[in-house]
Amino acid sequence: MPYDTRPWKGEIACGSYEFCACGESQNKPFCDGSHEAMNTGKTPTVCDIAETKNYAICMCGNSNTKPFCDGSHKKLPANNPNVTPST
């Protein structure tokens, strides 16, 4: 699963969203249905955003506050095969 070593950061408007939980979406941080096509066994994290503002969305798959980043990516081993290094 090509997770990332850093969160996605950007503005998200109010609304209900499905955030990628499998790491395979081509439209990160949002789900594009790749989990079904690739049979990952994961489902998106559904979240209602109440305030339009900048958010940090977990892309490592290890946050305890999904879909939001809690800094867990900083504790991942450097050679984790499930994480694609950010460029």
C-alpha cells in the first residue's frame, strides 16, 4: 500500500467526505474507490467537516485520530515497506 510519510495539507470546505484509508487513491486525500478495485479490505473514513479551513489529513495510515494527522508518521521506521517517501 503506497502510504506517504507526511500528511496531506490543504483547505477543505464544509461538507461530508470520504477520505482514503487504503493508500491507493489517485485523488488523495479523498477516496476514489481504489480500495474496491484492488480488494484492499479497507473502507474510507467518512467525516463531516463543520468548518472550512486548512487541515492535515493522515496519509501514513497510522493516526489514532483519522482522518486527521496526529503525528504518527514521525514514529514510523525509515525502512517501512508500506510507506512511500515523500518528495
